[in-house]
Amino acid sequence: MKVILQQDVKGQGKKGQLIEASDGYARNFLIPRKLAVAATAENLNTMRQQEKAKLAQEAAERAAALELAEQLKGCMVKIPAKAGNGGKLFGSVTSKEVSDALKAQTGLDIAKTKIVLPEPIKAFGTYQLKCKLGYEISGTINVIVTEA
């Protein structure tokens, strides 16, 4: 019996996959537990439409990530920080501070988890930070740490 999985089933397949299962296993285990539905013409059509919608959504998210990477190219973010003698900062500049400053100054909203700090920023100066936007797309944020 052919069934379409509604959830991941260990040893059988992933969600949305069409599999061949024995009649008893499908009728007595998969279908009653709502792990799968019978592969009727209507259900197959629904599965294909969901796959198309998923691909379209991924394409839209990828395009948005590319657009965001282009917008980041020209951005300069200034972060004021307090420092002691010799230009050493009290504490360090974190990815959260970079994210907040980016949103306040340019209006671009990037989560702090997507900003990659190779090492903590503990001195004044100019830094280039990588930003992972998803779908193997990354951008660069130019950060200037100035005296408050």
C-alpha cells in the first residue's frame, strides 16, 4: 500500500515522502496514529502543491537574503563605547550591541545569532564582521567603535 508520510517515521522516511508500506502496517499503525495518509489522487495532488509552495518560499527567502547582503555592503555602523587608558574598552562590544546599532542606524533587522564575531571587540577601531544570512549567503557589516 502506498502512503504519504505526515511526520518523520524512523526506518521509513521523512515527512511528505511517498513510501510503499505493507497493508497491515499502514492500516493498523501509520494511518490510525496520523503518521501517514493513503496515497489517493487527491492526497498526491495536495503533496505536490505543498512541495511547490515550499520551493517558492525557499526561493523568496533566498532572494530576501541576497537583497539584505547587498544592502549591508554600504552600511557603516558606529558604536560608541566607554574606555579606559590606552584605548581599552570596559568590557567588549557584543553581537547584540552590533545588531541593535544596525537596526537603530539603518533599519536593517539582523538577529544577533547571525552576526559572527571572530574574537571579542575590546578596542577602538574599524572592524568587518561576517553575517550569515542563511542559504549559504553571507554579508559584511562595517563597524566603527568610537569613544562615547
